[in-house]
Amino acid sequence: MGLIQRMAEAAGIPTISMGNAADRMAYIKPPRALLVKFARGSMLGEPGNSQRQRRIIMDALSALQTMTEPGTIRELPYRWKRPDPS
């Protein structure tokens, strides 16, 4: 994915990657990356938590403007929340 992102960036299209393994993201070296502490396949958080998902998307869009150093990885502060037992 990092290679595709670098090609898009070279064409003038800003990109951002999201992942949950900092070591893999450092190895792949995407132009910009956000680290999230969620399960693989759930980069926006818990299913059904639309408020948090929207916040994460807005954070990602904001990061496109503020992350200017190539290879920057920024960790988002969100953590997986388990549903309350019923």
C-alpha cells in the first residue's frame, strides 16, 4: 500500500494510511500514517459507533493538512471500548 501511496503523492494526490502495527507501518513507509489501537479490519473503531468513526475520519482529513514530513506516523488517542454487559 505504501508504494501505491507514494505513486499517488508523486501525482499530487495526498494520501493517508491507517494501521494498528507501528512496526509494519515503519517498514512500509507510507507518506503519512495514523496508528490506531483497534483490531485489524476495524480502523475506524467499534461497529455502530458512528460518532467516533466520524471523529476518526475528521482527524485523518486534518492530518492530511498538518503532516508534512514524509514517513510521519501519528498515534490517535482512541482506544477500543467494549460494549457494556447486558
